[in-house]
Amino acid sequence: MILLDTHVVVWLAAGRTDRLSVGVSDLIERNRVAISPIVELELSYLYEIGRIAAPASVIIGQLAARIGLAIDDVPYGRICNTAAGLTWTRDPFDRLQAAHAVYRDVPLVTKDADLLANLPLAVWPE
């Protein structure tokens, strides 16, 4: 399983596969693809402020049908406990996604420089 960062989900939903590297596209094709529940919340925020055109449920539903995207249901108390130790970011969405990757010990596919610099499980293969 791999986890996708919010921006990767947005790009996929918008058909912007040109934003993905060949390595990322290959990872998505070869693995079970999931998101942290916090991605659904971040997508909702982005929709509310007009940064994306569709609600989270629509985006997730479309990607579930298209690439098998799933929401990885985890005990959120444990995720928050793990996140408390990740003091290198103040972004709550990044912090909880990073904690989810750590808890599951799976890659988080992201182009976010802060995540790539601080989270060993963050990947953006070229």
C-alpha cells in the first residue's frame, strides 16, 4: 500500500497526470492506493475556500472507481499520538498524513519539499 498526499489526489482528480513523474505513475499502477482520512478533510477545506471545484466525496468516489483509491481506516488516537512526536511541521494536515505513514510504515507519495526533507517514508520517485 502507498498513501497519496492531498495535492497528488487533486492532480489525479483533475486529470493532471502531467504533474506526476514516471516513477510516481508507476507506483500508483503497481500498488494499492490509499489516503489518510485527513486528506478527505483537507479536500473539504479546499472545496469550501474555492481552491478545488468538486467536494471531497466526489473526488474520492471518482478516484475509487478509476484507480481503486481507498480511505485507510486507522485508529485516529494512535495517529494523533504519533503526530505529537513529529515536531518538524506546524501544518496539521502534513503532520497527520506523516504520522499515518509512520504508523502504517508505508510510503507517502508527495512532492512537498518539507515532507520529503523530514519524513523518511516520503517519496517522489522520478
